[in-house]
Amino acid sequence: MNRQTTAHLQAEISDTSGTRLEPKQRKRKQNKNIVLVISVVLWLCLAVGGYLLADWYIDQTRAYIDQRLTQAEATNTEQVETMQEEVEKVRDDMSELKDELNYIKEDLELTGETLNGTDETKQALEKRIEELTKQLDELKSSLKKLEDAARAW
């Protein structure tokens, strides 16, 4: 039986389509399976590591962008407040100028009335001067007549 068993085993080993493999072939197949499993695990680790690295990078980028947006928002708020203060100052200055222009306009209107009044007053004075000049001339002529009358006496 020994020979038959050995022959039988050899026949199975030498069978190319056989279901049994030599110990070296089994070891190679096991090594291939181990290498395949290690390769799959390694690729999975790389994929997961890449995903985690990308996720970390995205989080860092988002944090940086949020920080920059916050800074820009604060800067914009300060600039808007500064501009509002300047606009308020300009409005106050314009209001003061408007008040001053109204005051000047009123003064000019009063001055115009005064000038018009001066023209009327001037005309009245000229008329009065003419009347006084006529009276003076009349008085002179009267005085001359009196002098002539006094000489004649």
C-alpha cells in the first residue's frame, strides 16, 4: 500500500489539471495571496490617507478663507463708518454754508433795498437841493434889489 499510495500521490502531483498542488506551488499561491492582500490593504490605506489629507487641506483652506473674509469685513466696516463720518461732516459743512448763503442773500436783499432807497433818497435830496438852489437864487436877487434900493435912498 505504500507503493500504491505513493504512486497515487505522485500521479495526483504530476496531474496538470489536478486539484492538488505541490507544496512549492501552494506556498507561491499563498505568497501571491498575501501580496495581493497586502497590496489591497496598502492601496486602501493610501486612498484613505489621501482622502483624510485632502479633507484636512480643505478644512485649513476654509479656515484661512473665513479668517480673510472676517478681516475684510472688519476693514470694510471701519471704512464704511469712516465714510459715514466724513459724509456727515460734509453734510454739516453744507448746512452751514447754506445758512451762510441765506444770510448773505438776506444781506444783499437788504443792501439792494438800501441802494434803491439811497437812489430814492438821492433823488429826493437832489430835488431838495434844486429847490434850495432856486430859493438861494431868489434870495440873491432879492438881496440885490434891496441893495440897489438902499443905494438909491
